[in-house]
Amino acid sequence: MDILTLVGLVAGVLIVLLAMLANASILTFFNLPGLAIVLGGTFAVTLIKFRLSSVMSAFRLAFAAAFTDRVERPAELIREVGALAQVVRKEGILGLENHTTNNEFLRKAINLCVDGHPPELVEEALAQETQQTAERYEVSERVFRGIGESAPAIGMLGTLVGLVQMLNTLDDPSSIGPAMAIALLTTLYGAFIAQLIALPLADKLQLKAEDESRNQLLITTSIRNIMRGENPRVMTELLSSFVTPEQRTGLAPEREA
């Protein structure tokens, strides 16, 4: 699990709740019609902008990617593909048949190699997979950025509705204060959804997409070199550019006796 995402979300919500409870009851900040305007309006605008399938896919990807730390560290991948290169050098490409890995992209690459496909086809298949993965992340990011843009605007719209209703009751001065408070709540709801949920998740999806793209490029480069019969140590040296200088210690495979 990506604990920082969860900690940040919980901490942000708690800070806002504590500020609300400082001088008032939590019920003071609850208004069902205003909440319905913001949630319903934001959802409606999102459906206008995107397909329903894209919206559902975005939420699934957000929970699968943003709240989990499923992307391997580049250093771990370099060590794994370095070991694969040594296996291929000793046993040939079919030696990879019994190798198990948790990385789906690497598993697909290994299967393509073991099936005897030419290097050009393997690289093309991996490039298409990389492109499709990047597009899925991009659409999901756009969905959450769209929510982040729409929620404050819908909240302002709800505020205007509340102000109109308030102005219609100016003959009763005692109702102005409560009506104004209710009108402003929709702006609060919109800002809360955008700044504490939607936009941070969009940024996290962008970061995860960059990590995934880097790892898939690393694997594609590795498989290309393995199929060419590149020396494992030379290949590891070439792949060391994917990590920081501090992480390069211990990446090179042991020299053969």
C-alpha cells in the first residue's frame, strides 16, 4: 500500500474537520441540498466531458494505483533482468521459461521471447502495451482533473442559488445569517472535493504513470539487449542510467567463475 497517499488524505480531512469543530457543531456544516448540488452537478459535468466507461475506469485505476505501491523500484528490476541475462547466456532463451515474476509487463515480454517471436515483433508488442498503459493513465488523470475543475464551479453555482433564495427573504432579517451560511456551504463542498481529493489524486496518477512508463522502458531495453546476446554486466551498466548514482551499488551481476 502507498501509505503516504492514505496518510495525506486522512490528515487533510482531519484538519478540516477539526477546524469545523473548533467553534461549531459538525451539523452546522451539513446541508443536504447543497451537497446534492455539488455532488450531482459535478458528476453530471463529468459525464458530459467523458464516457461512463472512462469515469469508472478512472476510479478503479485511482484506487489500484494511487493507494497501492505496486510499481517496482528500478534497481530491483535491473537486478532481475540482469539475472535473466545470465540465464539466457548459459541456457539460451528457453531458459526463461521457468522464470516467475510479479511484473506483468516483464512476464509478457518473457512469454513473447520464449514463444520464439522475432525481436522486431517483441519490441512492437511491448511498445503497444506501453502506449496503451500511458493512455489509460492519461484518461484517468484527465477525469480527476476535470472533477477538480468542475467541483468548485458547481459549488459557486450552488452559492448563487442560495443567495437568490436569501434575497427573496430579506423581509425577515433573522433568516439572512443562516441563509448566507447555507449558501456558502456549497462553495466549501466544491473546494473540499477539488483540493483534498480530485486534484491530489490526479497528480498521484501522473506520478504513477511516469514510474510505470520508466519501468516499461527499462524492461523493453533489457529484453532487446537480452535477445541480442548482450553481456549481462554491460547491459546492467547501460541500465544504470535509470537509477541515481547512490542506487547503482550492487547492480552488476557477479562475474562468472
